[in-house]
Amino acid sequence: MRKLIYDDDGVAVFKIGSKYYIRYDAGTHQIVIREDEISEDEAKQVMAGTAKATQVLFAVQRRLTAMGVDPFVSNVYN
């Protein structure tokens, strides 16, 4: 079951089972919604405020890039 545990300033954190996911706009000139898995610790950091949330988003983007995934392309399909 998908449970919303945080939603503020365009950043949302969901929990599905024991996993955490962050949903955010990764676009620069247009809206590009992404959902990516994060750790429980990162979820707590996101909920601590904008500065920490930004650090987590940069870390997620670095991980995606290291895996060969373009972090600025949506992975959410309706």
C-alpha cells in the first residue's frame, strides 16, 4: 500500500511496504516529475526542511547519473 508521509513545496515522500520513494520535479525549463527510491534516513532528512531535501535530491541525481540514468527525464507515466 502506498502511503504519503510528507508533502511540501513540490516534494513528496511515500512509503510502500518498507521502501521509501521521493516524488519531485526534476525539470529546469519544464515540468519533469520523477519518483526515485531513497533510504529511510534520506526520507527523514527530506522532512527536516528545504536545505536537507535539496541535499537528498542532489544525492539521488548523482546516484542516477552513476547508474547511467538521466535524472532529468521523467519516470512517471500516468
